[in-house]
Amino acid sequence: MSEAVTRSTHSASTSPGLLASLDPLLREWLPRQRWFAGKGRPVTGFSLVSVTEVLPLNSRLGLLHLLVRAHQPLVPTQSAPAHPADCYQLLLGVRETLPPHLAPALIGHPTQGPLAGLTVYEALHDPRPADVLLEALRERAHIGELRFERDMAQEIRGDLVPRLVTAEQSNSSLVYGDTFILKLLRRIVPGINPDLELPLALAREGCARVPAPAGWVLADLADDPGDPYVLGVLQPFLQGASDGWDLALRELAKGEDFSGAARALGRATAEVHTALARALPEVTMGRAQMELLVEGMTERLTAAVQTVPSLLPYAPGLRSAFDALADLASEGQTWTAQRIHGDLHLGQCLRSPSGSWSLIDFEGEPSKPLAERRLPQPTARDVAGMLRSFDYAAHSLRAGATAPSAVPGWADACRAAYCSGYAEAGGRDPRTDPVLLRAYETDKAIYEVVYEARHRPDWLPVPMAAVRRLALPEPS
């Protein structure tokens, strides 16, 4: 194994005036980014967590890596968090002037501090900084507080041409020559991130359903001696693969049957769950644990009704799904919990041209605390997320008034096929535990209602259709 390459940083970027010079630019630019979590609240200031000159500022092209906290007022229902503000990873290019092809990446022109008179821009649009990141991974470089690691069993060539993925996503990704994809996390939290932890565990188990990490980027912060911050993960790029959501909508629009693909996806999900159960500890959830689970679901329902009053007529029926689960726990039933994907839906699945499914993005729900995302949970939660995704696809297309006549039964067929495929590979059909599955699906539908009411009111009928179904009494 080659030795890691260590490089020192330069002093210009640590000047006290650096953040002050960037402050007015970031206040304007940061809230416009898709991955900024604090939309709708003003940014009142920034604090610097870490800064590293990856390329020195005294060269023709400088590259700054920053971890910055964006301070914002708390929302009325939000208690004081462990950290006073969200921490974001920024990669800023610095040039005297910006070439025309990089004009869309412009952040601004600082008027004071060490960057005065220079041009600052989003560096991921620029092939040269992107090349630097890949080379650092190849070399296993240490640059300031940044540590680049890699799996030496995977070859990483240095001649791969980078391109930025422009599709909307909650992070940022660079594709290198259709060979690798580097996912750079934007909202950074300390600790072991499941987006690296779980794919590494699955690779050790030989699970081919998840691309094995070829490299990863960490930050060892001097002011935080705990676990390193996970900043990015390099994985094989699945060339020619189709996003499950886009694929489902295309098949729907053509009136094509999707149940075969859904069945195969169920098998893939079960294989991943089985491998995770081998790789990481399982726990048993009894009455005390299930009471806490049900309590959380019930609290989310109560808050959702306050946010979306149209849920009120359905609240008793929805609550009955949670009460039924609590009743089973009080009678002594137990459930096995393990590490799961945590945010599974069609958009987190890729199908290769050969028809094989892969699961990606194991970060979990970014809005949840990291410790919560790493807790063992029943696999029914992942299954429920996928069932909702099939239902969402069907109803979202119907809402557009372009659906073929086969749409009404499309979701039901996919849901049944998915569960059958899961049973074939996992040995247990999720439908044999209908109370747990209904509770998780109800909880997910409630979350969707709140999300759509806040962000896409025109889509609110989609989860409301599920709410009406889930609120009905279960057949005896």
C-alpha cells in the first residue's frame, strides 16, 4: 500500500478577514443552492469551522475548502440544536478573472480581505479543481485537515475527465470519465456517516447490489477530536443505468407493465437487508422500544394536523394504525431491528441495461440527527418507503392528466410484485406483518402531506389519496 502524501497549507486563507470578505457574497449565493437546508429563514452570519488551501491563493488558480456554519434564527417549533447552525462544505475557486464558460459558477467579487480584487466561484464547475480532488484520492493525500483515503484494490486512473452532475440533488456529484462518481456531502455533521459506513460494510460482505466505495474524503478537525467528518464518497459510476423513478414514469406513460421490474427490485432490497444483517448487529424491539416508536409516530401526526388542517377528519383512522402496533407490543410481540437504508424510494435505485438493480445513497433522511439515522430499525420501514414510492408514481402521473387507463391498478401490481420479490430473496414476505407495515406507511404518508403542503401545494392530492386509504379501518 502506498504511503499517504501530506501537504501543508498556506497562511493567506487563515487570515481573520477571509470570512468577513466572503460574508456578503455567501449570504446572497448560499440560500439559492438546492442543497441549502435553511430556506425561508434569513442568514444572520457565518462562523468558520475549517479552511484549507487545496491550491494556494498565490497561484493563477486557487482552491479553498471551507466548512462554514450558517447562522439562522430558529423556527418557533425548533428547540436549540446541539450546534448553533448547520455546517456546509464549500469548494471555492479563486481566479483574477473568470473565463466565459465558468460564468454560471460565479459567486462574487470580494472587496476586502485576502481575496479583495479576485473572483470567487463554485469550483466544482471547473475541471481543474475537480482533477485535483481525484488526484488527492489517488495519492491518499493529507492536505491540512483534509484526509483522502481509498480502496487500494480498485484502480483509479488519473486521466478521467470530470463533469458536474447538474440534476437537482441534496448534495453535489462529479462524474469522472463514466468510471467513478464522487458524491460530496454539503450539509456536514460530525460522526460516522452511513453513506460511507453501510456501503463499506456491504462491500466486506460481497454484496454487489451497492457500489463499493473506491475512495472517501474525511476532515480531522483539530477543534473536534471525535470522529472525523465524512465529506465525500467515490464509488463506481453505473454507466447506462436508469434512475428508478424516471424509469417508472416512462413505463407508466407508455402504459407498460412494471411489475417484473418491481419484483426484481424487491429481491435486490432483500439481498441488501440480508447482507446488512450479517455485517452489523441486530437488536430486538420489545414493548418499551415499540412504545417509543409509536409515540414518535403519534407526535408527528399531531404536529401534521396542526400544519395541514385538511388532515383532521382522517386523524382518528390514521392514529388507529399506530394504536394497533402498540397493542401488539403490549401483548408481548417483538420485532427484529437492523441497519437499513433509511430513505428508500424509487429515486434511490438504479437499474442497469441488463435489468439488475442497485441501491444508492445510504445517507438516510438528512433532516434527522445522525445518531437517529444510525439506529437499527425494522426492515419494514424501507419496504414501506418503496410502497409509497410506487403509489406516488402512479398518482403523480394521474394528477398530470396524461395517465393511460392501466394506471389505477399499476401501483397495486407493483406493490404486490415488490413484496413477492422481497419474499423470494429474503425468506419473509413483508405483508405477513401488516400492522407494522401499515404503521410505517401511514407515518410516511403523513410526512409527505406536510412536505407537499409546504413546498408543492399542487401535489398535495397525491399523499392525501394515500391518507384516505390508510385511514380506513383494516378488514378483520
